[in-house]
Amino acid sequence: MTVGSSKIKTILQTLSGRYPVVKTQLEHGTPFQLLIATILSAQCTDSQVNKVSKNLFYAYPDPKALARAPLSQIKKIIYSTGFYNNKAKNIKACALVLVNEYGGVVPEDIERLVKLPGVGRKTANVVLSAAFGQDTIVVDTHVMRISNRLGLTDKTDPVKIEYELMAIIPRKAWNYFSLQLIYFGREICDAKKPLCPDCPLFKICPFGKKRESDLLINL
């Protein structure tokens, strides 16, 4: 789909003005810890992951330690993040692969990252961006939802959305753009109760205008 450059410029300027400083909310000390925290963040809040990861990394701070950890103990620590059985298996397996194939060092390219247990493109892009400073667009639920509402894409597949956004967003803005949309989604563009009347992007948002029109019709 075609999106005008003036619309892109307005969106980027608005988001940058509202969120001039953005960073991942997942607490970590190393690329490995960010990788594990991001795996744990699936269908779990960042704040809850931070509570759990603090204890996890105290006990198992690096790939070697986590690879040797009893699965039962990992499950006990990460239980409150949800889906703890699969997550525990994945993070232990991920640590094992890092130790056995990469000398305990997290790869710095997406091709190798996505081959690690429990790691998809979203997780890989978070690590590449936040840990290694590479330009990536992270497509999480907030980015998917808001990109569709703003008319930047009509796709529902995260990978297709990622590539469509990469084509229209200037590369130098990729990292900030993803995080700014996440902040924006949490503050304004909620999944169930978006604050459309208070939205600074309301005038250029197809979703907001349609929602307002629907409300007027139902009055």
C-alpha cells in the first residue's frame, strides 16, 4: 500500500516530540540476559519479567550457568511469566546452543539468532537493536496494531509488516520508531480502549476517524 511521505514525517515528528528518549524496558546487563528476558516477555509484561529475571540472572548470570541449571529450578523461578514449561525448555536449550556452538557468545546477525531455541524475528530484532546497536524494526503487538490503525500497512503477518515498515520508515529512525510505537500503544492507542479524542495523530488516523464516525451514527 502507498503511504505519503508527509504522513510519515508527521508521525515521526509527533512520536519523537512525545517520546524523545526511548529504550527497552527489559532490564539486563549483557546481550545474553536481554535475549533470555525477551524470550520470557512473550505474553507477559516487562515489569513482571524484570521481577523474575532479577532472580534468574542472580542464580544463572551467563549461558554456561543457565545451561547447567536444573530444568525444575528454572521453571520454579520463571513460573509467574506464564507458559513456564515451554519457556524454561527454550531458555535452557538456547543457553546450551550458545555454549556448544558459539562459545557462550550471542550472535550478532539475525540468521543465526532465529535458529536459537525460542527465538523468532521479534526477539532477534530486540537483541540486535538494544544490545548491538543495529538498525531494526521490532514488530510486537503494539507495532502491529498501531501500524494497521494508522494505515501504514494492511498486513497481519509480523514479518510482512516488518518489511513494509522498513520500506517506508527512514532507516535512521527504525529503532526509535518501534519503541515509540510501543510507548504510544501503552499510553494512548490501547487495544480495547484507545484514547482517540486525545490522540495527537487523530487527524491522520483512518481508524480514529472511522471510530468517531461509527460513534456518531450510533448516537
